[in-house]
Amino acid sequence: MKPIRLFGTALAAIALATPGLAAAQAYPAKPLRMIVTFAAGGGTDVAARTVAPKLSEALGQPVVVENRAGANGAVGAEAGARSAPDGYTLVVGAAGTLVVAPHLGAKLPFDTFKDFAPVSLLVTSPFIVTLHPSVQAGSIRELVALAKANPGRINYGSSGTGGAPQLAAELFKNTAGVNMVHVPYKGLGPAITDLLGGQIQAVFADVGLVSAHIQGGKLKGLAITSASRLPTLPDLPTVAESGIPGYAAGTWYGVLAPAGTPPAIVSRLSEELRKVLALPEVRASFASQGVSPAGNTPEQFSAFLRDEHAKWGKVIRDAGIKSE
């Protein structure tokens, strides 16, 4: 009996010595909260609500989506960062909040790299380089040639200063060596309205916002800003293969936990999210939204965040972009 008792004591000691492992084995024991850093109906919210029910099935506990909008995502991000690091609070954040805002001068109530444990990239969302039909360019090469021949004559609209559509356009300008004039709007909707009316000549726009207009001949779509073509738009070339090698831009949404969450729990969440993102019905849902499911390990997502932070920081500095 003594060896058995000693063995049991040893196991107890191991469990006490590895609380993260013990917590992961019992996890999850209650519902999870998934904080979305923007209002209901936006891209971040739709992405979260697409994966939440499937993640709930995988974990055997409800995953409750909670919208905490405000300050370009900073309100929700702060709420997540200040939550208990026990695996029961997740944050769904966007590129603008996590890697762009830190470069725009405003003081943020969180630090992307100190206050969060990256879990997984969720989806990537490219833009379509979209023109008014009156613009005499049918390809990226022709647009670059036109812009070089007419510096400052092409006006492009965006969702606002420092937003992903502006950054995508500024990266295009820097890489192609052209001069186009930025016209900020309060959202892409008004920008596209003016593009349709011919008040501006170009917009780097979300796929879902302009696809119908392009198919109807009201606008021209030249190329997709992602690194590879979209399966749903196989005939639309990428900017990179259209004469701007290495170009890739867009926005993305990712899942994070508060810093200090046990690594075993973070790994479990990441693994389950990657399984969810591989489900055919989830991939089909995202494809219909014009976004691409991603999914990666915590280590890969951490490296991705640092790369994106550096990339967009350079674009912001080179373009002299400041917060409004």
C-alpha cells in the first residue's frame, strides 16, 4: 500500500508544481466571454459570431459574444486586457486597434505586446483597388502609369485617417512611387457613394462593399490587395502579380487572451480555433463575406503581430499620418 500512497503523493506534488497544466485539464468549467472591440454588425463582430457557436461546441461550454465598442476598439481591448487571465475572457481585436493605433500618437490604455497573450489569427480581409469607370486605367500597371503622368490628380477615398484602407493606399503609393491625394471620410460607405458619383477616382475597398457594383459595371475592380487570389474571385489578379512585387495589404481580426493566461490553456484555445476555421461550413461562410479564414499557433500569431506593427509603423511614418 505504501508505494501506492507514495505514487499518489508524487502525482499531487506534480499537479501543485504545474498549476497551468492542472488548470488546463479542468478547463473549461464555465462559460467563456468573447469581447468584440467594435459594434454589432461590423466585420470584427461578424467574424466572432461566425466562430463562437462552433468554438462553444468544441469546448462544451457557451461562448458569449459581448460587444464593447468605443475609441476605435480601445475600450474593448482595455476591458479584455484587465480581465482575469484564466482563459474565460477572450478578445477579438482588429489590425487598426492592435498594430496601427500605437503609431498614431494617441495614448492607449493597453500595450498590445505586454497586456495580451496572442491565441490565433482569425481572418484576413483584403481590399479591391476600385476605380470610377471614367478613369482611363484597366490594370494596375495602367493606373501606375496614369498616376505618374498626372501627379496629384487622382483622389482616393478612405474610411478615415489611419484606417486600413488609407494605409493600403499609402503602401501602394510608396511601393509604386506615385502621388495620389487622400480624401478621408467617416466610413467607407460615404467614400464609395462619392466614388460611384465620380467625386473621387479610387478607393481601396472591402470586397463585400464593391463586388456588386463591379459586377454591375458601375465601378472597375483592378486587383485584390492580398498576397494570393481569392477563391471566390479567381479572375481578379493580385496587386503583386500586376506589377507591384511584394505588395500585400488589408485588415485582419485575431483572438487574444489577457497576459498571464496559462500557456496550456492558450494552446488549447488556439488548437480548437484552428479546427473551427477548417470546418467547411465556416470557410464557406467567410468566403461569402469576402474574407479568408486564417488560424495559426500562438507563436505564429505573436510573430505576425510584431511584423504588422513594424510594417504599418513605417508606412505611417513615411506618409506623415497623425491621429485626427
